[in-house]
Amino acid sequence: MSSINRVGVDLAKNIFHIHAVDERDKIVWQGKYKRDTWIKAIAKRVPPSAVIAFEACASAHFWARELTALGYQVKLIAPQYVKPYVKTNKNDKVDAEAICEASGRPQMRFVRVKTVEQQDDQALHRVREDLVRQRTAKVNQIRGLVGEYGIVASWGIGNLRQAIPFWLEDGENALTCEFRHLLALLYEDLSCLDERIETLTNMIKQRISSKPESKRLLAVTGIGPLVCSALLLEIDGKQFKNGRDFAASLGLTPRQHSTGGKDTLLGISKRGDGYIRKILVHGARSAYRHSKKKSDSLSLWIQRLSEKKHANVVIVALANKLARIAWALVAKNETYDEKLASA
């Protein structure tokens, strides 16, 4: 019997499909197993030298850590890179075969397996981002409702927070008793969301305070605690060759549509993790707004670029630069140098 060289596993909640091939890509094993038996089947039939591949989907990092603890080499593949290898109608068996086929391509790109600590940090960011969306929806709901009573709040969530108590106490406005009670409940919900967001923000700040890389990142203009924590989830000196590759993975480099020897560059590709790209742009926007009052090298670079380009272009260019700087500081274990940052 041929020795198994590569295994593709289609993960699911309860039923897992396995597709294994030998060094000649000949099918050696195909099977369907339940959640509590599939790893035992792997350990029984697959040698430790084999490569086991999954799609980077729900529970993939957990199972990757479990198999790594057994001595296997595990590779995670982004779903969009697996799809071209699905030959026929989609089903779990075909997906397992496609994963196995994709994992054997020499130029395939793989996803780094996250540790438990990294998943904890990621969960904090995801829950906090969801709470921010809920708060935005709540603010828009309040503005829309009070607008029907002829009341308009100034722009900004801070002005709305200050205005609501005055609306509730003002007996001369058009608000009815029933709506005042409803508005008080909405204000209570808004305050509760603010408290939860503040709690999670403090938890993120506390978690990065003990990391040596965070001290170097926080020295960079435009990188605050949230941006720092999110960047540390993605930066790996082994996964990316240089800072430009890391910036490209976040979708901060131009999208190409070139043919016939003619290079055509479009807007940024917006690939990769949209959340990290968004907060990087927010950090760059903050640095851009305060650059006119500063004289450090990076602020002077922003000022020079602002003379030639639109503000939005400058902000995205700065976000790209921040991503490259962050990669260099973490991957090369370097200290932030303002002169190099403005190059």
C-alpha cells in the first residue's frame, strides 16, 4: 500500500470528509467520519511526514493546533484559492479533493495558524467592532426618531449624548410623554453600549501592554493601541518577505489591470482583512489631521505629499507606509527611526 503524502480535509460541524494521496498524487484514501472519530482515523492511517490541509474557515485554527500537537504539518488555505480546483458539482467530497490538490501547488499561499492568545485578541476586536456597529445603528435610530418631532442634534455622537438629557427635561419641545419614556430607554441602551465598548478597549490596551513589540509600534505616529493590537495579529516575519507584501495582503496597494505590455494601475485592491485596513486608514487620518502642527520627519513627509495629492490619497498612502513600518519593526525587531520612516 502506498504511503500517504498529502491529505485534504473538508471541515464541518459534525461530518468530516478526507481525501488522501501518495507522492504520485494517486488517491490512497477517501473517507467520511464523525467529529469525534476523524482525528483518530488520521492518526491511525496518516504518517507524521504527511501534510494535512484545511480551508481557513470556522474551527480551522483549533483543529490545526490539535493536529500540530500530534506532530503533523498543517496548512490552511484561503477558500478563494481552493475554489479553482473544484472540478465538478460542489459537495463535501469534491471539496476535500480540491483542498488536497490546492495544497500540493508549489506557488500556493497559506494562512498562518493562530495561537490561542491571538484568537483571544481577535475575538476582542470582533466583539468590539460589532458593538460599535450596534452603537452607530442606535445613534442613527435616535436621530431619525427625534427628527419626526422637529428636533435635530448637532453632528457627532458626543453632541447627541449631551443633547438627549436636555430633550428629556425640556417641557416646551414637541416630545410626548410616551416618546420621552421611549427615548430614555434608547439613551440607556446607548450608555450601556458605550460602557461595553470602553471595557473591551481597556482590555485590548491591557493585553498589549506586556508585549515588547507593542512598545515599538506605539512609537509610530498614527498607530494607537487598537491598531497596534490588530497589526500584531497579522504580522509574521516568516509569512511575508517584506513590508510591501504585508501592505499588499491588506489591500493597500494598487490593483492592476495590465495587458499587452501596458501597465494600468487602479485604486487600492481592498483585499485581505478589511477590519485591519479600516483601522489603519483611521489611524492615518488622525496622523494626517495633526501633521500640520508637527515638525517630525513623518509629518513633514505628509505635508509635502499633501501639496501634490488629494487628502484621501495622502491618507491611504500613509496607511500603506504605516503597514510597511509596522512589519519592519516587528519582523526585523528594529526600533522606530523617524528619518527612515520619511524616506
